[in-house]
Amino acid sequence: MRAGLWLLLCVVACAGKPPRSGTCFFVSHSGLALTSFHLVRNAHRIFVIDSMGRSSRVEVVERDERLDLAAIQTYAAVAPVVLPVAIRDPVVGDRVFAIRALKQGRELIEGSIVLLRALGQDYLVGASLIVERGESGGPLVNDRGEVVGVMVKRRNDPTGAPERLSFAVKASDARRMLGAPPLEADPPPGDRLGAIDRARRASCFLLAR
């Protein structure tokens, strides 16, 4: 479905209630993706648009409210690229980046791991990233192209200004939520630029009401 038609359908579908938007990313070529649970909580309709401009309605197939994670299944679009969820969690000092998906385009946010037990929770890591609305649910990726976390929180600033600290659920906890993680994997990227390109193509924009 073309992006313009998708947007028209979403406007109609989401009329009467402010929609929630964020990011998700594919972990299986069958269309399974990960995102933040708070984006899809109690949602009646959920749509995604992938990096190729294709849209799909999706449903939640797994959820963990404590971790603020959800697995969603798309049906109308096949994932163009998938991201592997790392077996090992990151360590302090690891260089990472996050992807924020928009209706058109993908934004790159770069930083590093600064906390291994963020906000007093064993399952959260803290990263020095400038965060904005819409980043929730996106992948936190290392230079090898592996997902080391799923973005779920940002530090609240009463002035509304973005801060250089955000939080992600560790890869190991995301893998446990999935149960048996998909074994599908694309060839590893040759360098950091390849890792960034793959993460951009694997990320999708999510809209829920």
C-alpha cells in the first residue's frame, strides 16, 4: 500500500482519539517485530509502515508489561531486513546507536552505554543518547549490527527539553520474552556504516489508537 493511502487510512482509523506513535523493528522475515508495550497497550488498531513505504495492520502476539515490551505480527508486508538480538548484553563504554522511525525516513541517534542497572532495575541499561518522542520501541544497536536493547524510556525533563540519557531493555530479557527467538538472520554487515544501514531498513514506524 502506498504511504499516502496508508496515512489517509490511519487518519480515519485514529479519528476521535490521539494516536500513539513510536518505532518497531523486525526480528523475522515473516513480519515479527519488537516494540514498547506502552505504545500498543489497549490499542484497538495498530499500523506499521516499513522502510520501503509499505503499510500493514498488525496484532500483538506477546507482551511483558514489567519489561514494557511487545512482539507484534505484521501480515500485509514481509520484512525487508531483520535485526539479530544479541546473545550477550552490552557493557559500559560500548558504542551504540538507536533508530527513530518516522512516517518517511529514519533518524540516527548515537551514544554509548553508561549504566548497566538503570533506574534500579536489572533489566534496564542506560545510554547517553539525545532522545525525542517517537524513539520508544526502537532498536539500540552495537557496531556489529546486533540489537543490545529495546528503547523504552527517557529521562523526564520538566522543561520538555531532550536529555542525553535514555533507557533500554537488555537484549537477554528481550530474547527471553520471545521464548524461542527467530533463527533467521541476514548476512552480518561489513562495518559500522553497514550496521546503521541495516538497522534503518529493519525499523518501522508504528501508529496505534
